[in-house]
Amino acid sequence: MFFMLCPLSQWGESTPGLFSPKDVLETRTCLEIAISPDGSQIAFTVNVNREANDEAGGAYRELYVMSTRTRKAKPFITGKVSIRNLRWNPNGSSLGFLTHRGKDETQVWEIPLDGGEAIQLTHSKTGVSDFEWHPKENKLAFIATSPESEKEKKLKEKGYGFIFYEENLKHSNLYLLDLDKKDEKTGNPHVKQLTEGKTVWEFVFSPDGRTIAAAVSPKNLVDYYYMFKKLHLLDLKTGDLTLLIEMEDKKLGNFIFSPDGSKLAFAAALEQKDHAVSQAYVVDIKTKTLKNLTVPDFRGHVEQILGWKNNNTVMYLSGEGVWPTVSEVPAAGGERKIVFHSQNAGVVIRSIRFSRDMKYAAFSGTTPTVPGDPFYLKPGKQPERLTTLNPWLSDRKLGAQEVIRYDSRDGEPIEGLLIYPVDYKKGQTYPLIVMVHGGPEGHYSNGWITNYASAGQVLAGKGYVVFHPNYRASTGYGVKYGLVGYKDPAGKEFDDVADGIDYLIKQGIADAERVGLGGGSYGGYAAAWFATYYTKYVKAVCMFVGISDLISKRGSTDIPYEELYVHSGDPLEKMWDLALKRSPIYYAHQSRTATLIFGGADDPRVHPTQSMELFRIMKMNDHPAVRLVQYPGEGHGNRNQPGIIDSMYRILDWYDWYVKDKNPLDGNMPPLDISDKYGLKLN
């Protein structure tokens, strides 16, 4: 019997029937999972959206622990909390995690498995971003940023706390906490700083606890996180931090020591120009010999190293089309063996963790009708679903979801997911909404794909067919497929999307006169492109944190080197003309598409001026149906519930108005004030 958590409550009772916008906000998902070293316990977090009347903030994350023997789950920390980075103590007696209480900084906490209150372990002046238990001693290492000096604090208090852009940065340092040794001044566990002068992003202990492998960069900038991390080894006895292996600057994924500590397996891109991690590598610690374990021209992307089955076998997770897989491969190289295939299992892996002996696994899984529940996996068995986090979903009528394939105009096969309208009738045409994923280093897997910005099942209940294309430049289809957009923005990649629309029209599924399109980030770029260059295809678009000007974007994004190395390929001075003619603003004057532009007012990735430029040029060309909505305090994607709630309802209104109901472009726009839909109590 499935364990059921908390029925619908905060948004009121929902009537059985179609999947509604309120249901989107009520949906609970398992985000993070961790299995104990011996495989006897599974800890997982549950994402719970805030109510409209709550203090503005991100979703709550509750902590639960389940016994794999009894299948009984116990709520450990619930309510208005945020729990993340679950780490079992090596002895399995307790669970460590990150959280903050009140307005305190995020710290490492520990809660015993047999019950009791959580105990705060770290007391860092700045928030802790990650931590790991020492494998042999009662210690843990953690990452935290250097605090402000007393002088800096006083200058800020007096109004002299100036911003020196990308200078005077504070490094994220590695610290070691000794739980058996007290600091004489504070009485807290003794802390030793292990690194300085460099930024540490991720790290792991060697099995003997004498060495730490760390991803290190010379600056604490997100651009350096993407492009300039290098693998280093830290000797805990001497304190020496040395480069493990010299590799060109390219994207680096996670890494794990072999059981005997002689080798390190890690995920990374194949070349600098690759926009995503795609390969599994092993490096010999002593000889520095590097081996790529990925087959040439692999039709997928290795996303994560999962661990070592033994000293000679590496396990990894990869995206292969719409179906993730788990594989094992000899560390010396050779043929891989797929040990878990999502298509055969009927469930898509979102994140997965193994027991110490690599025999048992727990993962967050999803299907077209399961938003995200914890699953348990035994050797040779089908995965077992452990909870039903959304029992009310059985009362909802959902649109059928299937994988579709079509040929692009140049003959390349393209894959995508299609959600049919509820009660779909073959031979009848329906309004179509196209949801374009961002990145473009991303892809849709065949699981639950409905959320506040891409409300597919809500649209299906409203009578739409909803298309999710894995256009060229998506991950999951190999490096060659992913490189199609390199030096060719808005080229074949967005042609693939247009060809998908043509395909659905020719199949008699989509109504050519009622087509809309939306997406965020690079998907927002697609929305702007279809609102301008490809305006003939769509009646309305919803552009979320999207790109409109490739020239000004170069100087306003927080990832300029990532943009240069894995997207543009050349400096701006060598591609002025291409950058201009692949910018939606260049074609804004010809737009005949209703255009909703929205996003965070504090977005560092795609600066808000990208939205403002497109809005202004459209308005100056007397476009009758363009609207710009900005959310204060939000960055590259909405985190807080006010922006989440508003954007969802606003998107749905926009599509209904211009696509489903076919209101004229030069008529009235949808209502600006939609606050009556939020569920707010204003009195």
C-alpha cells in the first residue's frame, strides 16, 4: 500500500474533473532522495508550494524518512521549512542536511534516525552551500564564503559600501569541522579553514578520508562555475592543494573516488564548445592517465557519475532521448551494460542514490501521470513506488501523453512529446500550444512535464494539444546533435520547431489558425523569434526571461565566457551581422503575433533589458498587442509564489484570448489586473 502524504488543503477542496491551475499549485513532488549506507532507510524531501497569502518566498521542502523493511514513512521535519542536501552519516545513525531557521544563515544540521530534535552543527558567519561527512572520523567538511571584514561592514553602515563589479570577490572556501573538538572561545565544534585564494564549488572525500577531490576555480563567478572549474586534490595532512589533471576549459560534472581511492571517475564535456556534460571519464590518481569510457558518437549525454560498483566498474546516469538510463562500464574501457532503462521500467529517473554496496537504490521518479514520488530499486527487480504524494490526481482527467517523431526540412529525425486534449477525438483539429525548453542544453523526458510556466495538463483540460519538441541543440541525442546551434543561433534549432508545427497541422491534429508558443530563457528566445521572424506560424507567444538582442546580451549576461565558448563561438566583433540578424528585434517591425513578455526584474542571466528592448521596439512600431510584466526580486525564473501564481494565470489567459478564442490582434488585450484569481485575502 502506498504511503499518502497530506491531502489537498491549502487551496481548498478541488472538484473531481479536469486538472486545474489550482492543482498545479497544489502538486507535491519528491525533489531529493538519499538512501542510507546499508540500504535500510530512505530519506526524501517533498516540495510544497506556498499559499498565496503566505509571506513571499520559495516552496517549502519537508523531510521524511522511510524504512525499506516496513515501508512505513515518518515525517521528520515538516511545515514551513526548507530542507536540502541530504547526507547520511557514514554509520547510518543520523542524517545531515542544510537548512536555515528564521533569518539565520543556512547551516549544517543533524537529526538522529531514532528521533529527537535536529542539532545545528555549523555556525558559519556566511551560509553553507554544501557539505560531506568524513568517511572515517567524526568530522565533516563544508563550503562557505569568506565573511566581510569589520572595515567593510563599517564602510557599508556609513553608506560607502560601493559595488566594485566583479572585483573584490569573496572566495567560497573549504572548511573542516571536528565534532569531537570544541572551540575554546565559542564552545562550538572546532573549525579549520582548508583553502584560500581559490573558490571551491564541489568536493568529495577519498574512501580513507586522507584526501579531498575538489572542483576549483580562480574566481567566485557563475561563469567560472560553468567554464573554468578544474579537478584538484587536497592533502588533509599537509594542506597542499594540487591540480589533478590538466584539461582544456570545458564543462565539468560530478566526480567520485573508486573504493580503493586509486582512481577518480568524473563527468565532463567532450570539447570546450560542447554546451553540456556528455562523457564519463576515469583518471588514475598516481599516473594521471585519463580514459574516456563513453563510446564514440554516443547517442545521448552522460549526465552524472553514480558511483563505483567495484574497483573496476563505473556506473553512470545518461539522458538518451526521452528515456534516462543507468549503465555500468569497465573502468579500463569497453562495452557498457544498461542496467536500468526508463522505457522498460515505465518510470523516468529524476535523481538517484545508491547504498554503499551499490546493490540498492532510491530515486525520485516521474511518469506522465506521476509528478514525482520516491521509488525503491532492488537488483533484478522492477522499481517499487513508495508513496502517492498526490492521491487526488486519480480523480482528474488527464490528456494522454505520447512520444512523437517527425522529419525536419533537411531530413533530420526530431523527437518530442505530445499531450493530447482530454477526450481527444481523432480527425478533429485542436488549438496547439508549443512549449520550447530552455538551455538549449536541456531536453524533455517522458515523465510529468506540467508546471506553472508550462501547464500542459491544464491546457489539455481546456481543449489544447500541447507539443514539447526536443529540437536540435537539445541534450540526450549526442554531442553532434547538441552542437547544431553552435555559431548558428535560431537556425536549424528553431526551424525544427516550425517543422513540428507543420507536421501536427498536416497530421490533422492542430488547427493552423490557432497556434501559440511559449518558453523560458532560450525557450523565451524561441518565443521572441516566433513572434517576429516566424510570426506567420503563431497567433500568440509568451516570452519568459527570453533573449531579444544577441548583441546587447553579450555585455549584460553573467555568463559571457560560457556564451562565447559554447554558443557563439566567436567574439562579437567577428559576427556583428549574424548577431544582428539572429536577434528578434531585427524583425520586430513585421510582427503580427500577440506577445506577452515577462520575467524577473533582477535577472542576471538574461538581463531585463532584453525584455524591455523587444517591448519598446514593438510599441514604437505600433504593435497593438504587446505587454511587459516584471516581477520584483526575481531572477532567471520565478522562485517566489507571487510571480509563480501570476505568471501561470497570465499565460493561460493570453493563450485563451488570442489562440483559443481568436480575439483580434488590434482589439482589447486580456485584463491587466488578474489578482482576483490569486486566492488572496486583501481585507
